[in-house]
Amino acid sequence: MFFQLVVDVSGYFAGASSGIGAVTAVQFAEDGASLALGGRNEERLEEVAKECLSKGLSEDKVLTIKADLAKEEDVQRTMDMIIKHFGRLDVLVNNAGVVDATSILGEDLMKTYDRIMSINIRSVLQLSKLAIPHLIATKGAIVNISSIVGKRVCPGFMAYNMSKCALDHFTRVTALELAPKGVRINAVNPGVIITPMLDVFPVSTEEVREIAAKDHPLGRAGECDDVAPVIKFLASKAASFITGETISIDGGRHALCPCTLVSPSIVEDRG
């Protein structure tokens, strides 16, 4: 790592039971941070907690919270438990999210839209609102886990695209509103990352890797270890002059224009 977090940092990781959230939590644990781990799958949460404890944390420094962030009462209970247990909050990582296929032509559009927006936007808004007084007290930071589809659309996943675009704007506007309070808010925008979330797609992980190798200029899909260090950086004092930023972690995909009229061979032929 190119920086260290101070050992008295207390952070909450929404969606910490797997994928990016789990890997990020373990990396925070390596620096001695106190961790509140949230998710719906209690068994997987406990597995992540054990991995964090294996990094040398005492048991009182890891709190697991089973919660469905689509439920307002669970969001409120989550914040109450964090403050009761740790007495402070320095970092909020908004990683909980869902993805599903949606189209303006789809029959279940509104039902799917409501479910996606409830988790990807509404829960983030409520949880951040509850966290802000505590983050103001510690001059803390929020890191939102967005997606490259907040910047470049992926047809067939309309509601997910919209939720991540909204999350990017939420990041920017709240960053400006809270800058005078000393609270920083940033987001990361991963491309295709190999996580359990990919299970919603009707293709194998290997097929996803093959497709991603073509869609990402660096020639591969991303891994959770590609994203976690950037989240950790944005939450740390090393990023003390960065706020309102949305950082693409996508192998260059954000810069790619999906134009089949101009192929690399044509560019090479024309010098």
C-alpha cells in the first residue's frame, strides 16, 4: 500500500458480505481500522468478519449488522448500532447495490426500477443523511461505489444505468454542500469487476472475462483488488484535498467510443 490509515478510524461498509465491499473491509482491517460490516447474508458477513479478525483486530473492533437497506427501519437501526458500539464514524462506504436487466420495452420495468432505485439510491441517501452529523464531528469521508455505467450507458440495463448516474450526481452535489463542514465525498466507477453480482447474467464467469477483454482497452476484466485500494485512498488523509470526484476504475473503458465505423486497423492504415 502507498499509504496508511490511522488505527482509530471507524468505518461502515454497506454491502460488505461479498465482492468489492468484503475485499475493501479486509484491506481496512490490515491497517487496524474499526469496522462495521453490513449486509443481508449473515453467514457471509460472519466469514468476512473472521477474515478481518485474522488481520489482528480485536473482536470489539468488528461489528456485523444484518440489514436490508431497502427498509427504512433497518437503515436507522444500522446507524444506531454503529454509534452505540464505536461512538464515532469516520468513513462511510456506500457499496450496497443491485443490478438487473431493464428496458423501456420491458413488461416489469416499473417494478424492477423501484427495486433498483430503492437500494442503489434511496438507501444511500438515507444512510448518508444519518451519517453526516457524525462525519462532520470527525471531518470524515464518504466513498460511494458507482459504476462506469454512470458515465457510459449499457443498453438493456436502463434502471441500473439511471441509478448510477444519479449516484454520481449525488456525489458531486453533496460534496459541494458538505465541503464547508470538512466532509469529503467521492465515488469510484468500476468497469466489469469479477464479483458475485455477475451471477445475474446468463453467462459463465469465463465468458464474462472474454467479453470484458474486448470491451476494456487494457484487455481484461477487473478484480476487487483493483478497486479496494482506490476506495481506501479516497477515505484516507492522503486524499484530503479531493472531493466531488468520480474515479473510473475500468481499464480505460470510459474513454472508449463504441464506434464500429473506426477500427484500430483503419487508424493504423491512415497513419
